Amino acid sequence: MNIVDANAAANAPPELLDKIFKLCERRHRYIPADGHKLFPNSRFHPFLLVCKKWHAVAERRLYTSVGLGSSRVVRDRNGKKLELKSKDVCKRFCETVQNDARLASLVRELRMGCTSGEESEESAMHVRLIGICKNVEKIEIHGCHADRLGDLAAALAKADLVSVDLSNEQLGGYSVDGWMLTLSTVIRLIQRWPRLQRIYAHLARYESITGYEAPLANLPSVPGISCPALTKMAVYECTFDAAQLGQLVDLCPALEDLSITVGRGCNEALQQCLEVCSSSLRNLVVFAPTYGTPLPGDERSVIRCPMTELREMWMSSPLVTPSDMVFLPKLEKLVFRGDYSQGADLVQVIRKGAMPNLRTIDANFSPPSKNDGSKEAARDDDLEIHLAEELRRVCDERNTFFEDKFTELEELEGYYGYPEEESPESSDNEWWQYENHDSAPADYDPALASALACCDSLADYDYDSDDDPLELILA
């Protein structure tokens, strides 16, 4: 390697280096079967050793997004396996940023989780990190010790966030649950994040489980406070009541993606919410409780004005009826559940030209529910088959794909494509490689890919003190 090439690599613009280093980040195509894996990105460590310019760029990317919570097994120089405990890694990182304000200021994203609900020390460190990293904008929490939920809510209330993920599911598998903040607490927190753009909250596995009601949830709502940038909201396993839907529409007037569950007696409040967001909503998912008595069938449906931008909707009767679908001019995907009469109505609505841009329908129908919660009438298999045939016929006339419980697997695979084979978990020293441009992402850059290939040996190399890292990567 001549000195000209060495100098060119050493003096590469920081923007180019940052793009190269970004391609070195570990990216998982799938969530592993045992849940999320959260740990610092060790792939950037070798780049810290090359030169001062590389160190500055790699350090910034290393600290920009930090994952903490998963233990991992590594090998030392002699090939011996060592387990790095998640709590020890978190403690070391916490000490590092607490003693170095410059490094703490680099942190923009914290992804943190717990593997056990028995110990509170790790959750306490997560809460401390939110306070130490003053510039953090994105926070992801997987599980929190019950004794620390109040501290967590207080720390979150002081942060200026643009993205929030809260889940009661601890790391290590979806069957490991803990408590999380209540819906009312989350709504009060949203008021304190005027720059918030998206929020995901999985607050309980079962709708009947209540979470932790933080003291700040008792504070009154602040009138006039809204989050104009908040466009994406998904809240699972808890139910909005009418008052909370009213707060939602005041806080988030420009929602584009909304996924929630609503309770009984909320039709009017939900209708007002959808009316306010009718010109911005693109994806809408609304569930109703499946336990106890069903929602009253005589309540008015919730879509009463044109939803001019809606592209995808998952909703069941009586929240929406086929006659309401004339208000969905740009809808492309519909997932609908209703009774037999509504199946016949849906056939007529489609035949008359409603939803002209519809590409996919997923619909199933059942006997009418009884408002008193008593057992519904027996299913009529012949009628269900007839409805499916009629819907398939009108959909075929419009080149719309129709699926229901009678759709064969081969037909689904033919429409959606065969599922990709799940690749095994990549090791620390494996890079994402794109062997041809057809499988490359839209922003694939051959020059960056070539530069990235030069970095491969650096990540694998076990350094001796006499080695020159720059020569190693350019060799």
C-alpha cells in the first residue's frame, strides 16, 4: 500500500467515513425467537484505533445510539469464552458518561431492557442514564422493575423526546412480562414532549391488568398543549375511554398512523377524533374488547366524513359498516369483520364503485352478536361460502385480491410472495453484504460498499502493540 492511498483514506471526509461506518452497524432482519438483543455496537471499536479523524467519527456513531440490557458471550485472545453480564456493561457505561459530559452529550438514542423482574439495580441505572444523557431524543424501554416505575416516569417527563417505545415485555422472550406505566400516565407524558413524532406503547399482556399510576398522572391536563409533529401512535393491551380519546385528539391533531383499542360507549368520542384527523390519517387500526358483552350494535358508526388520505384500515362492525366505506376514496387495504348481513352489504358497496383504489380485502363474517352477551346463533357454513364467492367475484372484476378463512395457502403465497428464509444470527465479525444490485437497498453505493469491504479485516484482527491499524485496513 503506497503512501498516497494511505493518506487518501486517512483524510477521507467525515461525511464519507460516517456513511461507511453506518454500513458496518449490525442490523437484524428478524427479531430473534428469544426477543430483542440490546448491547453496545462493538463493530465500531476497531475504527477508534486508526487515527484521530476516524476516532472522532467512530466515537460519535458509537455513542449516538446505545443498546443496553443483553448479556453476551465473547472470546479473549486465547479463545476462551467470557460472558459479559448486561448489568456490568450498563454499570460501566453509566460510569463513563457520568464522568464525561462530552460523551454523554453525544447520546441521542437509548435502547434499554431488563432480563429479570427480581432486581431493581439495572432499572435504576436506566433511569439515571435518561437524566445523564441530556441530549437523548429517542428512548426504548423493555421492562422495568415495579419499584422504579415512578422514577422512570419522572425521568421521562424531563426529557425532550421525538421517539418513545415502552414495553412491559422484558428481554429474553415474549412470555416474560412485567408492569409498565398506565395509559393515563403515558398521555400526561406526551404533553411534556412537544417535539414527539412517534410513540409505541405495549403496556400489559392482558387488558385487565393495570399498570403503575405515576404521581404525575394526577396532574391536570394542560390546555392548549399539543404535539403537532406526532404522526405515529400505537398503544396495545390497554383500552382508551371516551375522556382519553378526547385528550388524544387535542394532543395529536395531525396523526397519520393510529393503532388503539377502544372501550364501550366511545363511538362518539372516536368519531370526533377521526374527524379531526380525517385529512392526515393514512393507516388506521382500531380494536374493540373481545371479553364480556360486545359493543352495542345500535351505536352509530365512527366514520361520518371523508377520510381523504386513508390507505389502510383494520376495523370491525359496529365501529364501521359497509355503507361508511364510500368515505374512503384512497383506501388500498381493508381488514373488516362483521355479521352476515354486512357481508352482503359489502358486496353491493364494492359493486357500486366504493373504494376505487382498493387492492386487498381481508374479510370474514359471522352470525349477529347479541347485546346481552348470550351465545350467538349457530354459524351458517353455506351462507359464509356464498358470501365469500360473491366477494371474490366482485373483487376479481376490479382486480382486487380477496382473502378470508377459505383462501388457500398457495393463493396467499402467490399474491404476497414466498417468505424469505430466516438467516441465522450473524456473528460480530460478519457484515451485511450485497452480492448484486438487485438485492441492494435503494441507497446502495458501490463506492461505499468497496470501502466497507476494506474494513472487514480490521474488525477480525487481534491487535498487537506493534501493528499499525491504518496499514492493516489499507493492506
